[in-house]
Amino acid sequence: MKELQFKTNINCGGCVSKVTPALNATEGVCEWNVDTTNSSKVLTVKTDSLTAPEIITVVEKAGFKAEML
């Protein structure tokens, strides 16, 4: 299992609730969280099969930006 981290613009609980269904429904996402207290709003995703670009696409489809750290 690998852990990928992304800088995002997911900055509050409302944003987290908007991205939750997209990440939870994505095959291969084992666990994820967003540190909204960090200035970079770091999204950490644990996956056994997904690549960084695939996760970025999921986040962007949910309406947010993400870039690999």
C-alpha cells in the first residue's frame, strides 16, 4: 500500500463533505483524510492501485484542485 499526498483547496468541513462521496466511491482508495489546519490543505490518500494523476482527476471532478506534494 502506498500513501500519496496532495496540496489542495479543500479548506473546510463543507468542502470535505463535497469530496467525500467521490473519494469513498473510488475503487482503490483504502483510506483518506484532509488536514484542513495545514496551510497547504494536505490530502493524504492510502491506495494499493491508484496513481497520483488518477486521484487528482477524482478530486477535480468533485470541484477541487489538487497537486502532488
